[in-house]
Amino acid sequence: MITGELKSKIDNLWEIFWTGGLTNPLDVIEQMTYLMFIHDLDDADNLHMKECEMLGLPYQSRFSGEVAIGDRTIDGNQLKWSVFHDFPATQMYQVMQEWVFPFMKSLHGDKESAYSKYMDDAIFKIPTPLMLDKIVTSMDEIYAQMEKLHSVDVRGDVYEYLLSQLAIAGVNGQFRTPRHIIDMMIELVEPKPDDVICDPACGTSGFLVETSDYLRKKRKEEVLFDRNNKEHYMNYMFHGYDMDRTMLRIGAMNMMSHGVENPNIEYKDSLSDQNTDKEKYSLILANPPFKGSLDYDIVSADLLKVCKTKKTELLFLALFLRMMKIGGRCACIVPDGVLFGASRAHKNIRKEIVEGNRLEAVISMPSGVFKPYAGVSTAVLVFTKTGHGGTDQVWFYDMKADGKSLDDKRAEVKENDIPDIVHRFHHREEEKERKRTEQSFLVPKEEIVENGYDLSINKYKEIEYIPVEYPPTNEILNDLKELQKQIDQEMKELEKMLNSDL
């Protein structure tokens, strides 16, 4: 959540676009994303160079030597943000328009790559040198402020804030899943270097970006020092689908700026026959849109066989099961209604996950997690595709705090259950003795079946009532009479005082 000085600086940047003639909100977001990508490309190049120097590995900078742009060659150093941002306005505009932007569009050599496909129709729309100069200066200030706040998720935070300003986030479902919730889900499923990972509703690729960062930090030697694993990481590991070309462009740039050279980010309606993926992925991480109902005509027949419904949240669960390989893991966010809905479709999909596969965890989150964009209560489901059952006991956790206030401000607070959730999930053998009155506990599959596959924690949680002893009724009545006498006496004294003043 952006507040204070940073919020003011982003508001000023928005004002520069607005007064400069760019008033279409998506145009603003898109142009800002291009510039952030160019800035981050410079930072990422410097970081990777330092990493390789420390590890004694060769590294070829994107900006080294002569760079061919069209039929011209120029010094690649001039394409770096840290160099051209000091140029006079007219020179900077010329460099950006004639060199930097074409360089950015052609970064990926493979013309069939996701990046090339979605950058092909990208247009530089900033109209004047003076406006570009103001934008670059403003963005330098924003990055400096973000560095002071020790936050690296600049693009995500800025994008999220802009959507909140436009008041379209809740309508279009384009608000980001909070980063700390994404990180929690990744910690739960622990991605591996040989995983094939998909988010079928990827948006700006938040889940994929954070997973790539997790692997770089936690499994660096396996991912970066093994030739086969590195090839897999760069080209075949990450897959994402979306139906918004702006989102796809942002997602592809986001992945590339985080070091993934060829992410498979595609334009695809995940729930339609356009998506033919079956038993392809070993890990799915997603927060699919809960936008109500779809027409049966546009939904894949395979999904309707599992779960005949028009509700997207149920169809996506059926989709995850279809897309995963046997042994594949999934961590996804669902609205609370999925856990206890009484319709046949609700019960069928829950039964399929419990009986046909292995449901491992249901983590109920407080309704404030997605504020200020949405106040819906949600839960994280963690399950493994087996195709033949395997659910023994399901672990339930009642998250009460996520490290931020649960109001619209979402300010940092000390209370945070996330580290406890991750620890307990990976030590579930220690949960067997926990009582139903505690924050987490295990529920045997038989009990879930008896309750119609209801997965809401309140169905199984026990509330501990502390007995309170009250005095006998006669004693309470006598106390009330004494109290009434005191009130009457004081009322008479008040009347006397008022009469004496008249």
C-alpha cells in the first residue's frame, strides 16, 4: 500500500501525464511500464554483472559494445537509463524515440517469443521532450524514495496504486495479489528447479516473478549453475495466460526484467476450448478472477463434465486439476463461498479434490487482505493431483493477521501469522495433538465427508466457552432496587437545586 511522500510523488507523475495530453488510463499505465522496464533493465544488467563477477562466471551485458538498431549501430552504453537520464531534454527524447524504444522492442531475438509478440504493437506515446524530461526526473525521485523504504516491488506497487485511483480494480479484477500473500503461497509449495509452473490468470505475472526470485534465492546453485536447469528456467519453466494484451506486455516485461529470458506468456482464454493443456504442469499458483457467471457456450466441455456451473471460481479449480500432471501441486486463492456453497457444482468440485486427489490445507484469510480493492473473505487451498485420492487429514488454519492492518490503509503491524502458517504447514506431524479450539488443527477425511465436503473452518473449529457464575436472581433484584433508590434520591436533589435557582 502506497502512502505518504511516495504517494504524493506518484500523484505528481500522474499529473504530468494528464497535463501533457495522455488522459487514457491504460495508456498512462502502459507508458509508465515501458519506462520502468527500461530503468529496471539497466539495474538488472548491473546486478547480474556483479553476481557473475563474484561467482567467476562470464557475463555479456546487453549494453556492451556496438548495438545494431535497424540499419544503424550505436554505442550500447547510451541506451542505459543511468546514462541518458542526464541528457538535455531534446537529446534524451531523440535517444528514447529513435534508439531506446526500438532496442527495447527487439530485445528478444526469437520473433515467436511471448515478449516479441506482445511488444510488436507497442507505441511510444509521450508527445514532447519536455514532458519526457519531467517524467524521467519524477521517476528517478520515485525510485529513490522506494529505495529508502527498502521496497523492490516498484512496478507492482505503482501499478496497484494507479488502478486504485482509477476505481476499476474491483470491476476488472486487475488488482494484484498482495506480495506477502504470494510469497506465503510459494513458501508452502516450495518450487523446485525442474518444475513446470503455470498461472492461468497471470495478469502482470506476479506469481511467476516471485517464484523466479524464490528459486534464484533459495536454489541458486541448482538453478543457475546447472546447464540443463538454467536452460529450463530461462525458456520452459514459466507459463502464464491472460486475455488483456496490456497485461501480457507488462507480464512479459516483468519476467524479463527479473532475469527470465523467454517466459511463455500467452493470450488465451483459460476456461475455453482455446486452452487444450492437460497434465502439463507440475505446479500451479493462481488467484483467478471471481467475476461471476460465464455462458456455457464459451466454457470448455472438459471442465463442465467435472463441474457443470457458470461460476468462474469453480471452473478454475476444475481447470487446475486438468492442467496438472499426476503429482502436481497447486496453491490457489478462492472466495469463501467455494468452501461451503451448497449447490451441486460446489459439492462436486470439493468432492473431486478430496476424494479424487489429496487436499492438504485450507487456510482461511481475514476479509481485509484485499482491501481497499475488495472486502471479500478468501482462503488458500493447497492440494496435490493424484488421480486416485490420498486425502487422509486436512490441515486447517485460521489466519487472523497478515502483518498489515485489516482496514483500507493496510499499514504495517506487528501481528503476523504468515511465518507461523509456513512453519506449521511443513511440520504437520506436530499438529496431531492440537485441539479444535486452537488456531490450527487437523480434520480427518471421514469427518469432512460426513459434513458434505464442507471446507469452512467454522464447521470444525470449537469455541471454548468459559463458564461465568452470576449471583442469584433475588440478589440481582435487590441490587437493582438499591440502585433505583439512589437514582430517585439524586433526582429529588437535582429538582431542589433547579427550583432554588428560579
